[in-house]
Amino acid sequence: MYTEIFYKYLQGDPSNLINEGLIRSEHVEAMMDETKFKLHEDPEEVDKMKAEVDPNKTDFFGLDNWIQLMTKKQNYIEEDLV
């Protein structure tokens, strides 16, 4: 599911670095809307997520960073449930 969301956004914006497999960081919030995690409602949380996927502040992120963020979010939710 997360990979499908990534590729949907990668192909959906010509300003992404499609040949390099990188998405503009500005898409993180919209991508989160398509996941089961509705954590983006807090602007500070959105900024934290952008910083996690784009730690070097290049304004782009790749699939690996996206999957790491989603795995981390999933683990937090599972821990809260326990």
C-alpha cells in the first residue's frame, strides 16, 4: 500500500525527480491522507514528518525514506494499542 501511494505521487507531479525516483517533500501531507494514519492534522507533526523523510533538506525524498516513516508510524500505533 505505501509503495503504491509513493509511485502514484511520483508519477503525478512533473516537478518530482521522476527519473531519480524522488518526490517533492511538499507531498508528504497529501500522501499521509491516503494512509490509515491521520496524524497530519497538527502542523508541527507535518513538519516532523517532512524532516524525517528529508533529513538533508533537499526538498525531495525517496521510497526508502517513505517506507521508514510509515514503518515508524505503524510501530507507534501498535505500541499505543498495547
